[in-house]
Amino acid sequence: MAAVMPGVPVAPAPALPMAPMPPVVPAAPQAAPAAEPAAEGGASAADLERQIDALVERLAEGKITEETYKKLAARLEAKLANLKGG
């Protein structure tokens, strides 16, 4: 590296070429998972488990509060227990 001398102008470094940035496209809003099946008794155990998993994701993403998560998860878990005979 060359020494810098006081009072002597220093040439700026050449700009590095940059790739163009893709446009920012907002994500499409996701539908909230249904807390209850559309038809009474219409949800399978797998459906209820998927809904609980979706609640966990929404909680982690900050889309629902912990209070809302607990309320909805308890409802789904009760339905799941009833479905499994427990």
C-alpha cells in the first residue's frame, strides 16, 4: 500500500459493479388457520395437528399473541383428544 502524504489528494477507489436488486414484492397475506372445522366433526386428527402446527408458526412469526395461541391450541387439543377417544 502506498504511503499517504499530507496535502496530496488521494484518488478515490473505483466503484465496484453491483448487480441490480430485484424489486421487493410484499408477501401475499396468508389465511389464518381455522380454529374450528367448518362442519362439526369434519376434521381428522391430521387436520387438527396441522392446525396446531400452523398456530405454532404464527406465534413464532409474531402474528398472534401467546394468549391467543394458548386459547386456540387448547380448543384444538381438546377436539383432538375427543377424536382420539381420550
